[in-house]
Amino acid sequence: MCFSLIEQFSTQFFKYSMMTKFLALIPAAGSGSRMGNELPKQYLPLDNHPMIYHAINTLWHNPLITQIIVVLAPDDTVWFKYDWSHFSKKLIILNCGGVTRAESVLNGLLTAKQQLNLVNSHDWILVHDAARPCLSMLQLENLINGLAEDEVGGLLAIPVADTLKLGNAKHRIMQTQPRENLWQAQTPQMFRYDLLVKALNNAANVNITDDASAIEALGLHPKLVPSDARNLKVTYPHDLALAELILQQRSDL
Ligand code: C5P
């Protein structure tokens, strides 16, 4: 009897200690120069909130995600002008953004483990751009469910629908690209901590624009989890109006 209790306890303890956590990381140290606004893109007003609020809100509502790490520029003076207390149970703010998105993600990951001891090597990290405010609860769930047992990890993405043209500097078509098997990468992109850190360190001197590219450079093949166009990235001023419409029509939060 005593032995079986000990056995039960140790099995549970082993299971618990082996349990991986899900943490989100939002790189938000960019200036968003293509928006043509002095205020960094992540703070532009969108549906009565700064844009980054919406990404945080969706991630915060997912019960599996235990922490949301926001990586700001070291000289960010805007974040603390807003009240974030509603999210405080899960929110960690780090002022360690870098020169590139990849550097911001890597700095955030290293600080979270080495200085704050927040994360274990096998925990899942969901990297999500502050500039994708319309991520839905269902897209997020599909990503997590689609990858939780995966060896590599992956990302939300949509199959390319338009015909693709390769243009030259004078905007003349040089070639039409076959679109079969082409996907547009979105975020969140979900990888295990130690693999992501290894990949970003390895890609430190290469110009990459997402996390999956760094994983691919290791010879691995991240999984594409189907999403849809509503998870758009706000890049140009007219994207804001579209994002606002999508947010006003959502009913999942
Ligand atoms: O500029 P872009 O839209 O590609 O940026 C994607 C995300 O990366 C944004 O959330 C932006 O704030 C972030 N970023 C960053 N550090 C940089 C550049 C961009 O955290 N140096």
C-alpha cells in the first residue's frame, strides 16, 4: 500500500517535472517606419487600444499560455503610458530589444531564462508579432493543437492565392512564379526554447524576417498550420482600417 502511494506520487512528480509550459513572446521593439508615423507601430490606436493590446488580449485568454513576454526597445517611453494591470498575472516586460526582430526575440529568450529563470529548455515558445492584432482564439488553438506533439514546431500560414510575379527594379515582370505549394508565413511561430535559441544564434549574421527561417537554416522543416487572411500584419496605413473592421466583427473575446 505504502509502496503504491510512493509509486503514484513519484509518477505524478515525474509527469509534472516533465510537463512543458507554453510561453508567448511578442517582439515589440520595432519603429514601424513603413507606417510613416512618429509613434511606433505597436502603439498606434486601433479599436480604442494601442495595437499591441489586441495580440496580448488573445494570448492572455488561452489557458495553456502561462506567460506573455513583451520585448521592448531599451529606450521605449510609450509602454508605461498605458494601464496594463488587467494582464499583469501573465505579463513580463523586458526592455532588451535589438536592432533586428531576430535579435529582439533572442535577447528576450536569453533574458527570460538566464536572468529570470522563467523558462525550461523544452518549453514551447510562441513568438507573435505585435503587428498582428487580429489573431483569433481559434487560430491560436489550431496552432497549439497542431504542434504540441511535433518534433520541430511550426507556424500559422496561408496558401498563396494570387498569381506571383517576379519584377525588376523598373517594375517590369521578369517571370511568373508557380504558386503551387507556396505559403505566406504568419505568426505565432511555435518552437521549443532550446531549438529556437540555437537557431537564432546560428542565424545571427543572416537577414531573416521570421523565426521559421532560422529553424530551416538548421536543415529542419517546420510544419505549416493552415490559418486565414484575417490574421493580417499591419504594415501600411491602410492595413489599420482593415484590422479595425476585423476586430469589430470578431465574437470570440
Ligand atoms: O517591422 P515588422 O513589421 O517586420 O516587425 C515585426 C515585429 O518585430 C513587430 O512586432 C516589431 O515591433 C518587431 N521588431 C522588434 N525589433 C526590431 C524590429 C522589429 O521587436 N528591431
